Amino acid sequence: MQLPTYRPSRQILSICALLAITLVCMLSLDLSHWEQGKATMREWTGMALGNSEAGGEVVVFALIMVGLESAVEGAMGIKTAIYHTSGPLSFHLIVDEPAHEHLLGLLSLITRPRFSIDVVFYPLSRDAMTKRLERTGWVDEDGEKRGSIRTTHPGGPGGMMKLFLHEILPSEIARAIFIDTDAMLIVDPYLVWSQFTTFSHDTLFSIPIHENAERPHVNADWQGASRVCSCVLLLDLGNMRAAPTMNSDLFDADMQARALERPANEGTWGDVFGRFGSEDGKTYRHVGLGDQGYFWALRQYVPDRVRALDLSYEVTTCLWDQYNIGMHGHANVTVADQVASQTRLEMTPNEGKLILPSILHFNCMGGWIWDSPEFHGHPDHAAAERWGDAVRYFWAYKWIWLNRGDGSATMTVVVKRDLRFWDERLAGKAVAEGYGDGWSSPEEDRVVVVEDMPEWYMTL
């Protein structure tokens, strides 16, 4: 018996075709949205982790360590930055040979970082630093050189190099974080870096400001500079070059006319320091806080181009109660109670606001810091009571424990020899004796692999 053949009508076929087309369109739309969502998530994750391939930024530190003791102390800032970071880091280290050797030994212990780390050493002699300081100032109408900056601070020319980080680092480095050697991070450095979003188009730098920290009994030597602290700086290096903030004998006439360092009664240096003068009338005297005095002068002269840094990023022991915050109990304190109990914040941008400790700065303590008796032998000391647990933990934390990566991140260490300051690079020639053949721009670096060193170590 032959079964009847079922033949659907054209109307039914049309309906089925229409339904199929609709279903395909819906699936395509959903897949498109899903792929778009995945792309958005990848972009967001990459930015959160500082992945440059996903459009994020690499956090840049510019640090100064001159002398072995300075390097031993300053290594704490590097270690805590690497420990806390959620993305790649770049360290630019101005050093002498003892500091370079010590830091290189520590960094050689890191072979599998969680995120990529680039380190550039800039060995700089005391003579080179001194000669750059001598190139500041100006020539008066009688052809006399006046105003070369100097200091009576024990930090000497090394400490003054904070004023020239925009000249030492390559021109393509636009921004950087600076911290003193006696400072350490207890948060992700990307939180510190996020403060750059508060900058305007012409901001030079951000600095902690303590308007309530004036000390009249030393005013003759400090001239009010205790009201800022150049211990933590967020530097817009591009704007500092464009200004420029520091003058040089090697600049052309146009750039010298733009420089923020000017003669008396014509700009920052004369107005803030010139009235104190010196016996020879050619240099400033009593700049007792070194570079900090000159940063204070800039704050006075161009306040609209200097931002007050959130004091969460400089919890200082110069104020012995440290805003009355710390890791000394009361973990369940409320925001209202903490704000009410905070101290020493009058006349600061943080008055009435919660301090979220991020960078601890152990200044005004004198002598050695991280394994000092204050932290290890006297637990009742104010700083030890508040932060001793954190200091002891990170001081003892081993560098090899920073090898938490899967092998995909890189560790690169480079040394730039025969360094010339930006003013010399602009002039196109080395003027300081003993600088060698040097290099006139970052693009002309020469690379030589050093023997008997890890494969990631290079010298330029």
C-alpha cells in the first residue's frame, strides 16, 4: 500500500522561512552583544591592570638614591610598590655607583614578576650634579652671572636633583611619581597614579601642603618652606620642560625668557629668596631645606600651576601624632569617628575629610629608619605604635617572594651611561668635562650586553 505524501503548502513554508530568518537575526544580535561585552570587559580589565596593550598606563617612578645607605633605605619604596601593584611598573633611578651596585643585587632576585617591570639606572657623579646647579641663574645687564641655586641642606647636590628630574629622564617620559628614601607604599601605586587625573593642562606638580606647619623659630633658614614637603611629588615632566622650571646658561634667549627662575623682582626666585641675598650678591643663602625651598618658591610664585596633594599620600612622622591615624587598634572605627579624631589638618585640603593612608613617610626621626630601635626595640614609640607592624612586615619580606608571575611578564634592567642633562641635549653638545661622547637624544642609545650578568641586564 502506498502511503500518501505530505506536501506542505507554500504558506506554511513561507512562515517557517520567516521564523528561521528571525531566529538567526536574534542569535546574531545576541552574539554581537556578547562579543562586544567581552571586548569591553577585556578593555576594562586591561586598564585596571595597567596593560598598555589595552590602552592603560604604566606607572612611572623617578627616584634618587646617592650612597649605599640611601639605596638600602630607598629599596623599601621599590619593594612595596612591586608588592602592591596591579599592573606594570617603570623605575627610573638616579644613583651613584655604590647605590647602583646594591640595588642591582636586589633586583636580580626578581626573575618572574607578576607584572612587567622596567628599571633604568642613571649613574650620576657629584661633579655632574654640581655643574648643573651652577648652570642655573641668569646673567644681569652688566654681564655678571647671578642666582645660581645652592643649599646648606646636608642632602647636598644629590637632593637638589629632584628639581631636575625632568632634565634627567628621557623626553618621552611625561609624568612620574617621586618618593623619598624614607617612604613606603601600603596601597597599589595605581591609586597614587590616579591623582594625575586631577591635573589641569598646565599643572607642574602636586606636593603635600601643610599651611599649619610654619615654624617661626627657624624661619630665617627655611623661609616658610616647611609648609610643603618635597618628599612625595607627582611631576608633570612635560610641563616642567615646557615652562621650563629651571633656567640654564645653555638655553637660548627665548627659553631663558620663559624660565620660571628669574632675577629679583621678576619672578619666583627673586621674590621669595632674593631679598635674603648673599654676601657676594650672586647666589642665594639660607635655603636650609634644599630642593624643598625651591619647590616652595614655585608654589608661592605660580600657585595656580601647583596642586596640593591629598595628604593620604603623605602620612608624615614630622607631625608626631600623624593625623592621629594608624594601625594601633580600633579596626572597626566608623568614618565619622575617624574624621572627628583626626588632627593637624587645619588649613589643609584634607580638613574635615577622611585620611586613607597610602604612603607612609618616616621623616624627622633621624638616622636609620627601617630596622631602627624605634620600630624594633621601643614598641611604645609613637611611630612604632602606629605603623610598626607594617614596617616590620615589609622590611622582613623577602625579595624572592615577589616572583609570583607565570613567566609572561618581563623584568628588564638598563643602565644609561654618559648621561647628559636635558639642557645639554638641547644645546647639542656636552660641556661638562669627562662626559665622554655621550648621546644627544634617547633615540641614539647604544646597547651593550654586560658579561657575567643576567640576560635581562643591559647598559647604554
